[in-house]
Amino acid sequence: MTISAEAALAGVQTAIAAYAHAIDAGRTEAIPDLFTEDGVAEITGQGTFEGREAIGKAYAAFAPQAPQLHLVGNTLLTSPPGDEVTASSNLVFFVRGEEGWAVQLVGTYEDTLVRVGDEWKFRRRVTTFK
């Protein structure tokens, strides 16, 4: 079945938002299910985690210690739409402390996602901080 660029982008943005909401809410146990069974999460300075089990263990260690917020934008499909797409997004990560919200990190996500039924799952997510 042919998929439009708009439908692919909407699916990708939904997957990205699900990831951001889960990690910010401390629901790190939900993160592995956003990846394919053989998915890879590569995070600058943290490592490369292959497979849902390794991804789950890594994200359990990233559980928020204070209120946090990932803002992701400027998502651009970098491949033609199909059952697998690549996308690039900008990321700003905030943490709330005693003085209020403050930017902690700025970076990018380089994603490869695949369509599994009606959902999109990360096959590879590379997080780079700038």
C-alpha cells in the first residue's frame, strides 16, 4: 500500500511524541515498545543499546529525577515515504529546578522508523547533543 508523505510524517511525529511523553512522565518501561525487536538507540555520551531488553535497561537508568520536558520540532522526512522512513528532528531538553525551567541540552534526533500495522516504530534512533 502506498503511503503519502503527509501520512508518513504524521505517523513519525506520533512516534516521536509518544517517546517524549513517556520519558518525560517517567514511564521508561514504555520506551522499548516504541522500538522494533531489533531496534537500536544510540545516545551521545551514553552508549549504543541494541534490542528491546538493552533499551529497557538503559532507559530505566534515565528515569527523571526532577520534572523534565523534551520539545521536539522541525521534523523532516529525509527519505521518500514508504514502510520505512528516515527523519531528522531538533531537540531542546528542559529541566525544572528551584529557579524554574532551564535548558539543559540541545540536539538532534536522526531516526529510522518502520511501519508495523498502523503504528510506526523506531528501528534506529541516534541522539546527538550539540
